[in-house]
Amino acid sequence: MTDDMDIPTETLSETEHYMIWASEEPDGETVYHIDLGLATIHFFAEEFEEFLSLVRGVRRL
């Protein structure tokens, strides 16, 4: 097996305890990952956009 299977990743946001990052999968799909301590949630692009809309709906000014 070679290193050709390395999947490019990018950290989008990070705090002391949490992180959101994206990976470019071999099939060209971008997957978003939200690391919340021991749990990681994985979203495809359309799901991630819906999740962001949900979070924006609960933001308080």
C-alpha cells in the first residue's frame, strides 16, 4: 500500500476543546467533521449547510 490514500484535510475552526474540520474524500466529496470531545459528527456538504442553518437559528444577539 502506498501513501496515495492520504486524504487532504483543513481545520475550519478550533477552540480548546472542540474542532470543525473538512476532508476531501477520494471520490471528490467534501465531508465536514465536528469533534465534540469523545463524539465526532460527520456531514456531507448539504447536511453541513442545513446544520449551520440550524445553529444560526438558535444564536442570540
